[in-house]
Amino acid sequence: MNQATVTLERQVRPVHPGEVIADLLEDLEMTTIDFAKKLDVSAETVEAIVQGRIPVTVDMAIRLGKALDNGPQLWLNLQQKVDIWDTIQEKAEDYGKIYSIS
């Protein structure tokens, strides 16, 4: 089973990257304000991501990857799984009308 199939067939929403960031900040004993300063973004932006209200953008993924020394791809992959799942939930009826042409 490939990764796309796993995401499509998932019954539970994937973890938003903000939840991962919240856990990391807790482990580091760092506030969102201090982390925002490290990332050179507003505390409101970090707080909105941590709360899952906004997505991790490419720019933010690069900042996170540099700050946490794990690269941007991890953050983009986490966000992409959430985006795909959310869109499938929102448009499931429309997608149900589409069949493979191969």
C-alpha cells in the first residue's frame, strides 16, 4: 500500500504539525513567544499554527527546519497529510463520482 492510499483511507485526521510543535516546545520548556523570536515571526503566527488554525507554509517549514535542524520536508509532509485528509472529507461526495480511466 503506497503513502497516497494510506492518506486517502485514513479514518482519523492526521496530526496537525502544530501539535508536534506544541510537544517540542513543551519538551524544550520554551514559550511560543520565545520560539517566534527564534523563527523571526510573530507570536500570533506561532500560536495559530500550534492551535491548528493555520497551516505550515513553505516559508514556515523552512524556518522550522532551520531552527529545529530537521529540514523543511518533515513539516511540509505533516501539513500535506492534513490538507489532503481535510479536502477529502470536505469533497468526498464529489470525489465519489470520479473513477479511474486506466
